[in-house]
Amino acid sequence: MALKRQLREKLRHRGGIVYCAIIYGILFLPIAVIVANSFNATDTKPYMSWKGFTFDWYAKLLSDRSLLSSFGNTMVLAITTTIIATVMGTIVAVGMYRYKFRGKGVIDGLLYIPVVIPEIVMGISLLVLFTSIHLPQGMLSLVIAHVTFCLPFVIFNVRARLDGYDQSLEEASMDLGANKLKTFFGVTLPMLAPGIAGGALLSFTLSIDDVVVSFFVNGQTMTFPLKVMQSIKSGVAPDVNALSTLILIATILLVVLTQSKMVPNLVSKLRNRRARTLRSQDCAGTSSVNMKEES
Amino acid sequence: MKLSSHEFRSNTLPAAITVIPAVAWLALFVAIPLVYIVVMSFCSIDEYYNVTFQFTLGNYANLLNPSYVQIYVQSLVIAALSTIICLALGYPFAYLISRTFKEHKVILYMLVIIPFWTNSLIRIYGWRTFLGASGFLNAALMSLHVVNEPVDFLFNQGATILGMTYDLFPFMVLPLYTAIEKLDEAQIEASSDLGAHGLATLFKVVVPQTVSGIFSGCIMVFIPSLGAFYISDILGGGNSDVIGNLIQRQFQSGNNWPLGAALSIILIAITLLLVKVYQCSGGDMESLGV
Amino acid sequence: MVPMSAEPIVQIRNINKFYGDNHVVRDLDLDVLEGEFLTILGSSGSGKTTTLRMVGGFEQPTSGEILLGGENVADREPYERDVNTVFQSYALFPHMTIFDNVAYGLKMRKVPKDEIVRRVTDILALVQLTAFESRRPSQLSGGQMQRVAIARALVNHPKVLLLDEPLGALDLKLRKQMQLELKRLQRKLNITFLYVTHDQEEALTMSDRIGIMHDGVLEQVGVPKDIYEEPANRFVATFIGETNLFDGVISAVGGDIARLTIESGTVLGRCSGLKVGEMAAVSVRPERMRFSTMPVDGFSIEGIAREQVYVGSVLKSMVELPNGQEVRLERLASDPLPADGPVYLYWDPLDARVVQSPDQAVYGAVQTATFL
């Protein structure tokens, strides 16, 4: 009978599940601690022992001006960075793909440096540069720094998408009458969209989480990670935990929304409703028949 | 072979327009700052801690300071151990989620990434809360009467290694996942068909074909862990400094920028060395950005 | 030909396989004789590949036994079985040379090194790939990779060689060449080949015996001639080659000839084991169909010649019956059928085969492959 082997395979399968569960457990452990602590009714530093459930910290969060403004800074920084890096990165990726010129190897080398080099080296090198050209350090220096380390990732993502790209699509577009600019916006860009979106997403993620580079070039501007770092020296007040929990929930919701069928379903439902109303306006007499056909 | 051949148009003007902005940016904010660092490493400081352009090899001589050397060694050991642990734990994990449980691989993959949307500092601090003397783990152990006094989990090298491993785990898993996923299932069956048991198939067929992913993951863990000073600060408490801490100190309290620059050169040198090794073993540079 | 005294080397006994609720292999019984070239022929979804993989050990039957040389191996892993597989995608190890690929199985079995060298060199010579010994799979063409895959499997002298549609990715000319080569190899090495394909012609060319699978059921097993001339049921009759089917009810049986009552009258055909009153169909191959310009005794099939095409040395004609059924004839090139008047169709009853046809409402007046 095939029983023994099936048993072996089942055990192997179970073992695999246990292993993965343990790993995931460890991955989420500190998050659980953070979330738990955001409800922790402790009042003494270093805020580590459990003293009861409360929403107080979420309330305190609303009045913690410095924390909230640091979060605002991080958002502004991340969005600005993403826009600049994505636009610049897409253009140069398309340009490198389309045009032939010498020096592509050099550009590649320049691109790999921010990826591979330790962040601390990036941080201090930019600090040295900014100081010597007397650039005011604050949001401006932060944006410049963030764009610099996000740019390569955008370019890689778009390039990966370009790799499988069929140029005859552009040729067909121009054959049908669209000029180069229209072709770019109408054919090329939509085709690249997943790569651009991937790069933008990565860029955003890297920016909001950056600690090391921001540490050196921020001047007086506080970003959220830096504010957290500051708080850690004095024992993180649970309202930081509260904010982190909220951010986590927001990101999870965002992922679920974009991944699930909810949004496409909603859109198609709205479209159907609109089509139905239009059709019933057209054919007054046969409208009931049409409605039956659609459902 | 692509069906439609890729034609290069050599119109220099459009090429220049698209490429120059980014290239200028990279030159200005990546290449030039590094040049500054190299230059600065040969500079001196005056009594007001300002940098002066007086050529000196003193900074490099300073690097051989025994207390510094001890930290280099400690740093390399911490980085190496973190990398090895990440690989040992990450390889089976990547294999499981990309092949064994491949029907769910998208959600499993996402579950690895989601924790990293909370700020990494916060998560490191979460570990500190958990492992601290008055933290959850100790509280639990004491209430279960496993120990009578809080155990010192923190403020040693082990805690730093834990933090590094934890923080850099996805950077090991992602390239491994990409490499393992590409594997052709038929080859694993063929290996089994030809007489190889599970482990033999693993080491003779699976691992050799995922070597690039392994190297990529190792580099993406080893190099950052040399410089991640905040992890060794928060979890190691100054008892397990890495090179990053040394550098950071020169730019903060130490006020010796040239020395900091020289220390950075060491980091850059190690990085270049590893990348060279990677490239020579056939590594694909593009997969480092994954 | 396989000697009549050949013993079965693989015995598939009452195998059933379910994927969830999907019954992909049903009550399969099949013996593969030692030294024979047996092909399992079927379209995709017929269960043929699943069956092969169960013999190889990559799938496990839900119930039933698989005996290899007399022992039940259903519980064993692929590396514990004395069979080897040639995979559809070749599955060569890209990080190893051709030599190492072929030597892999021998190394696993800890064969001494000099013997490995000898055996690998010999088999590579046999498939004419000696010059490629130290190359990598990425440097080889499809046909060459395929031969490496065959060599890698054969070098281990398995009891049975399992081949999973190995020629599917090759172009037509290469495929025909490889078919003959495989047959030659099999004869020379005298190893049992269990082959799976959906290509009829391939099966007919290479096999000692063919098993037709449909929807998880093994419909018929036999030598190619028998499959073609004596289809066991309607499915086999329509699956292999082209045929014309006339549905009806058996009205009389005498010896091995039966009379069927069909829509337009009665016809005769050869049958065995069927009874009066059974729903059946007469299968007449186009090359056996005859015609006359005058009505024929005992047959009452009348139609108009519609299309006629010369295909080299053969003339293909299509006759349309009043009920819409299209009958196909195939004759060596000669005068076409008269197009101006009725044509009466008939055949030698011994040339026609009566098969069961229970689901006539489903099939209707079906015709097989396209006209050309």
C-alpha cells in the first residue's frame, strides 16, 4: 500500500509548516510587542512592564505635536523623493534602453554604488559635501539625499520591465499616426507602468524608513525615524508605539485593498450601473429586456 | 532571440536630454562626495576641530590603534555570524515558501515584507522591550519560576547579532526566493529518478543553481551589518560596537571628521572586495538590487 | 516483434487516481511485457501522463498496485525504483557538463569510477554525442539535449524506460528522425519502453503495442493493426485514423456479421460479442468505402458527391447524405465521383466493424478529423 510514503510526506509537510510558523512568529514578535505596548497603561519609564489596557496613548498622540510634525515631515519627504526619483529614473532608464552611447558601463557603476555601499558611508559623504558647499541642512538636504539612494532602485525596476519589451508596439503606434511624444505617453508609459509603480513603491518605502543617511544630513528637521531614535534614548513613550501601530494598520489596509478584488469589483459595478442607465434611456420600450440580459 | 530586433537610434540630442539629468545627479551626489571622503581622509584638524587641508597620513596610522582593531574584528565577526544565521534560517524558509507552499507563495512573500513597513527602529526597540531586564520575556520566565532573577539578554554581542539578523533577514530571503523560484521542478524529479535522495538532490542540484542568490543575499546582509550602528547602540549598548559606531562617533561627539573619513575608507575597501569576489564568481549585479 | 513468451515486467493493477474530486485514472489494468515498446496514446487530460508518473514514482495512486518485476513499488520513492524517466522538458542539469549529467545516476549508485567512464562514453557514442561530452546543456540544440536525456536515463540499464512525450518540442523532420532512432535504440538494447504521446502517427510508427486512454479509462490495448482494424468501441474507432460512422440498432446477428438498422435503411458489418437490440455503429474507413451509380442490394445509403480533392496519389471525396451526414471516401487516384446524380455507397461487410454506441444522442451523426 502507498500508506507509508503518504505518511512520510505528510510529516514532512507538517514539519515545513511548523518551521515557517516559527520564523513568522519571530518576524512578528517585536511588532506584537509594539502593538501591545501601545495599549500598555504603564506610566513609568522605561515603559516595559504591563500595567493594564488603555487607549490613553492614542489620545496623547493627538496632542504630541513634535511627534506628529516629524511624521508629517517624513510623509512630505517621502512623497517628494518618490516623485523626483520616479520621474528622473524612468526617463533615464528609457533613454539608456533606447539610445546607444558610450559610457553605459560607467553609469551602471554609479548606480550600483548607492545600492551596495553601507548607508553610513553615503550619509557622511553627503554631509561632507553639503557642509563644504554650505548647503542649508534641513528638508532640502534630506530630499537630495533620499533621491540619491532611491534613484537606482527606480531605474532597476523600470529596466527590468524594459527587458521584455517589444519595440514593435511603438512602431505600430507610429505607423498608425501617433508622433513620438504621443507614442511615449500612450504606449510606452502604460507598458512600463508596473515597473514604474514598483520602483515608486520601493522608493517610498526606503524613504520613510531611512535612519542612517537621514541621521547625518537632517540639520534640525526631524523625521519620524529620527524622532523615534531620539525617544529611544529616553525610553520610547508609548504614544510612539501608538503611532507605529496606526501606521502598520494603514499599510496593511492599503495592501489588502490593492491586492484584493474589492476595488476592481467596485469599479466594474459602477460601470455596469452606468451602462444600464444609459441603455434604459436609449431603448425605453425594451429596457426591461436589456436589464434581464445583463444580470 | 527577440522577435523584433532592438534598434538603437543614435540621435545624440534626445539621448543627452534623457540621460544627462540623472547622470549629473549621480555624479554630483554619489561620485563627488566619495571623492571628498577620500581627500578628507588625508586631512588634519586644527585645535578648533575644523578640517584643514594639511596632508597627513596620521589618520591612517590611527586606524591601527589596537582598540580600533579589536572593533574591526568584532564587527567582522558580528557581520559574519549574522550572515551565516540568516543563510541557515533563510534558505529552508525561502525554499518552503516558494516551492513547497507555492500555492500561497504570494501571501507568504507579502507576510515577510509587511513587518518591514513598521519602522525598523521601532522593531529593534520592540526587541529591547521584549528582552530587557524588566521586559516581557524576563517577566514571563520569572512568573513561571524558570529563573529567579532577570537574565541579561541585552547589551552583549549576542543581542546585536540577533538584531542584525532580524533586521536584514528579508534581504537574504528575497534574493534566495527569486533564485529558488526559477528552479525547474522537472530537474528535481529527474535527480530523484536517477537515484538521489532528498539531501543529495538538495546539494547537487538545487544549491548549485541558486548560488547567485546565496551570494547576493550574503552581500546584502554582510555589508549593511558592518555599518548599522543603531542596532548595536540599542541592543548592544556600547558593548558590541561595529565599524559604523566608530565612524558615527567621529562625526558626532568625536569631532574628527578626517578620522571618520579614513574609517569609512576601510568600509568602502571591504565592500569593493566583496563585490569583486561576487562578480568573479559570476554574480549578476542586477540581482543585488532586488 | 516481442516474443510471445514475454513476461510482464510492469503490472498495473486496478489503479485509481483522484485529484480531489477529479477521477483522472479509472480502474486501470495494464501489463507491459518485457522487451516491448508500449505506447499509451491519448489526448491531454486522458490520464496517460499521470499513469506514467505513477509508474515512475512521482505521483501516488489513490488505490491499486504497481508491480515492477513482481514487487509492489507503489510505496517507493523514484530513487528506489529500477526505472528511469525521459522528461518532456529534458530536465538536464544546466550547471553540469553533458558527461556529468549522464554519469549522475551511476554516481548515485556508487558505480566505480572507471566503469562510469566506460559506460558513459559508450552510451554517448550510441546517441552520437561523443563530441559534446564537456559541453553544457545551454550549448546544445533541442534535438541534442533530447538525446542526452535519453542517454542519461538509459546508461543506468533500468528495467523499464519511461518516456513522457519526449519529442513534443522538436520540429517535424527531427521528430520523424528521432522516432526511428528511438525504435532502433530500443531494439538494440532490448530495454522495455513505456512511451506516452498524443500523436497517433508516432504511436503507430514506433510501438509494438498501443494502449488508448480516454478520460482516465484504458479503452483498448493491442498491436497497431488490431487497434486500427478492430476498434473495440466508438471512441477508438474515431480516435485512430479517419472513419465513417453510421449509428443504428442491431437488428440481426449471424456468425460474425451483424445487420444494423440505420436511419436510411439497413447495412452490414463485422462484429463480435454484440447482441440484437443494442445501440451500435458501423465504422467504415474511407479507403474501404465503395460507391456505385446504381442502387445496391442490402445497403440503402444514397447521397450526392460534393467535394473532391487530389492529394498526391490519393483522391479524397466527400458525399453528402440527405440527413446532412458527410461520408468520406479515399481511393487511389482515379476518376472522380459523378457529381450530377445520386451516388450509392456500400462496402464489403468484412471491411466494416460494428462497435458499441450507447450515447448516440450525444454523438449524433459525428464525423472525425477534418476533410484533408
